[in-house]
Amino acid sequence: MKRYLGLVIRGAGMGAADAVPGVSGGTIAFITGIYEELIHTIKRFGPSAFGAWRRGGVAGLVAHLNLAFLVPLLAGILVSLVSVAHLVVWLMEDHPLLLNGFFFGLVLASALVVSRHPADWKWWHIAPLVAGLLLAHGLPALMPLVSELGSRETMLVVGGAIAISAMILPGVSGSFLLLTMGLYGTVMDGIRGFDLGLIGLFGAGCAAGLFAFSRLLSWLLDRHHTATLQLLVGFIVGSLPVLWPWRELVRYQLGPEGQMIPLDFRYLTPGDYALLTGDAPQLLAVTALMLAGAATVLLIDHGGRHATRSRPAGGATTHGASPDGANKEEGSDA
């Protein structure tokens, strides 16, 4: 029961983070120690599931799909999307400095925590780290191209596939990519208003993106584990500028429905922000929330390492293992 409650809470954190442009639910999964289990679990939704069902019936299918892990996690995400995410969206609209300050501290501490060099780290692992930084910086500039696809239906499917792939990448915000595609407001309004047609199109794109991208990530983690982790650290560090609280939008374009798509920001000091905008920079409050976000990550990391040290050999799966530690041959549907 304790594990299930912990997974629901992690899922709620992922759902809340995914609602904020600049933050990734994958980052929350990464720092709470469930990222690799999540990727390997998603990958199992494929042809191999039919084999598991034929061999073991419903019980075999449940074990193969790791539903004891996935169901409470999804429950937390869904609860968050209809509750916590609304609060987060309100904070983003009415108190953006405070919200960005908290998540900036959280993501910065996350980068420090996950960047610890594993035992097999080599100097050439700097290359995937730099690649992650460059990709995190360059991806948003490409997203406005989605708005040129033509029909709204095509944009929703393609946008869903891209956004869900980003959401399972630590440091790459699917919400921010949706914002740069000009789809963020449309999708959030559709979810809040239960627009089943929009949700169906967007969900179809998400399903296709999950099916393909989870297999790629699982393959990379299995065969190039340390290099892939360094790539993910690069993504996390590369997302930090998007969360800097004191910034000015200097370049944008209008989407097909007249919505503003941000393209480039200028990053300011708190003093320059106050002079430029005439608004209070809320330096003390933002700094306090940055520290609170960093402290949250450090406490989670400390608790996770303590649990790992106290766990007996052969115990529960850690975040670096496959979901059930068995049936590795069933991953052949990648």
C-alpha cells in the first residue's frame, strides 16, 4: 500500500509538472527514481503483450504490463490533471515569477543530483551531454513549423506525438513545445472542457508517440546506459533558461488562430526586470521558492538513497532496472 500511495503522489507531481510550460513530467519521474521503470513499462505495450496473455492469461498480462506500477501512477496523473494542474495553470497566469522560481530551483537541483558520474563514466560522455544541451535549446525553434501543416486535425495529432515524447524526456517540456506550436491553449481548453473530439485526436498522436519513442529510449538505456543518462542530464540543464523567472519576450509569431507563439526571450536581472516592466521582481519570495524547490529534490534524493541502502539484496526493483527484472527476451517488440 505504501508503494502504491508513493506512485500516486509521483504521478500527481508528473501531471502538475506537465501542465507548466518549461517543466517536464519526465524530470519528476527521473528525480523520484521511477524513470527507467516507466520507460521499460511503456515499451511493453506492444505485440509481446499478446504472447504474455496467451501464456499466462490475465495474470500473465498484468505482470507483463507491470500494471501494479502503472495503474497507480496513471491514477495520480489523472487526479492531477483535473485538480492540481488547474491550480498550476492559475499560478502560471497570476503568479508566474513565483511558479517559475520554484520550478527553476527544482530543475537546477535535479540536474546536480542526476549528473553524478556513474562508475563507468568516460570522458567521451561529454558528447551526449553537450548534444542534450543543444537539442533542448534548439527544439522549441523548430516547433512553429507544426502550425504550417494545414488542418487543425493534423496539427493536433502531430503535436500530440511530439508533446508526449517530450513529456517523457527529463528537461524537455511538452507543454512548452505545445506553446511554441501554438497548441497549448487549445489543448488545455479542450481538456478542461472535455472536448472529446479534440482529446481523441490529441490522444491518438500521444499513443503513436509513446509507442515509438518509448522503444527508442528503452533500447538506448539498455545498450548505452551511461551515455543516455548524460544526454538526459543535458536536456535537464538545457531547460533551465525557459524557467528563469525574470525574462522578456523579444520575438514571437502569431499562430493560425491568432495566438502568440513565443520564439525568443531576453533574460534579465531582477533589477532590470523591475525597470523594464515596472513590476516588482519579488526577489525574496522567488529566491525562497527556488530554495524550496531545490530542497524538495534533495530530500527526495536523500530518501531514495536511504531506501536503496536499507533494501535487502534481491528486493524491489530500483529505478535502474527493468520493471520486473525478468522476461528480458520479451522486449523484442522494440
